[in-house]
Amino acid sequence: MEITIARSYEEMSAISAGIIAREIKRKHDLVLGLATGDTPVGTYKELVKIFKEEGLDFSKVTTFNLDEYVGLPPLHKNSYNYFMWENLFKHINITPSKVFVPQGNTEDPEEFCAWYEAQIKKAGGIDLQILGIGGDGHIAFNEPGSSFASPTRVKALFEQTIVDNSRFFDKKEDVPRFAITMGVGTILEAKKILMIVNGKRKADVVAQFIEGPVTSQITASALQLHRHVNVVLDAEAASRLKRTEYYNWVRDNKHLVQKEVGR
């Protein structure tokens, strides 16, 4: 797990967008897993900027979103499908047929989950998965106690998640109680993972998932088991970490590896 501590939200967003852009340039038909919420908005803005100023080509990229609320139609203002089109897709040259977002108003959610898993496999698996983290340590909507082997499925939301997400709705009672979500197992199958976190309110849970034990009670801690994870934090989100000096030294001295190899 590679930890990068940025000075600000803006720098965190620029670093994250740079990582994504490099992967797209390296593999034009990248399969990209996407996240929603406040945190990645800046990253998506930076990607749009790179698209407009540098011509980053999204036309061959396939995307799979992590999750969607059960019961919300795709055009609902609080659906994650709507979020993605407003914040990223409509501003770039993405091919609509290559965009996959869980369908919240499907008649058979369980059947849809199996279909979604099959589409990910059909695409060759996710090359780079973008993640955020919930206040209780969840990734996607994999609430505490989720199996590390779990596939895409319907998950009941914890009260804290409902409270946290109520800021996006008119009132708390409007927040759906269930969501379709990629499972922890599905996420861990991605070839590379990029976790983006900002803000002081996430500092405790960041310290737990990076430096604490691997436990299903903090589902993000499963990332410790993955072989290629980049975590990009702003200074506030990193404020409770105990090994920041080490993380910063590694970040600033990567070039020394090449010097050692060249001896």
C-alpha cells in the first residue's frame, strides 16, 4: 500500500486525476471502476480539465460504478447514475454503451447483481478501481461485517451511513435503506486500486484501515491484502496516522530506487 499525503484537497484531486490519466494513456481500453460522493468531485473536475487541455481520450474506456441506491431511477437527482453524468460523463468523450452503473429501479435486484458481476468479467475485470471511504470504514456500500469474499449484491445500510448521506437529500427519511453494491471480493479482484480520502472527519477511520488490523468491521482494511493500492489523502485525513514521516520519505525518494539499480 502506497500512501501519498497531499497538502490540500485540490492537490489530492490533481494527484489522483494524474494517476487515472496515466493508466488511460498506458491502456486506452482501460476498465475503470468509479466512485461517487463529495471526495471524487475534484478528481473528476481535474480529469475533465485534462480531457479538454490535453486531449485525454475516454472513447475506448469502459466504466463500472461501485453502487446505486435501490429504488432510485437513473435520472433521479440523487441517483449515482445522475451524479456521474453531471460530474464527469457529459463533459468527456465517453462512449455511453461502455458506461455501467447499477440500476436502482430494476425489478429483480438479485438477478441484476449477478448480471453486473458477469459484465465485469466479460470486460476482462477492472483495471483500476477508484474508492472513497465511509465514516464507519466501509468501501462502496460494504457495511461493517461484510465478507471479504462478497460479490455484487443488495446490502442494507447502517444508520451512520444513512445519516452521513442525508445531506444529499431533502430529509433523512428520503435516504433509501438498501443499495446495490460491488462486494469486497469484487473490489479486491481489481488489478489496481486508488483510494481517495479528504477531511478531518475521516482521519480516525483512515488510521484504522491503514495502520490497524485487518477486520471485517472496517471493510476498507481489506485493502491491506491487495498487492497494488495507492492511497491519496489530504493533510487533514492523514492527521491521525502514526507513520507519516515514513510515508513522506518514501514519496520523496522513489528516485533512489533507480540509482540503486543502476549501481
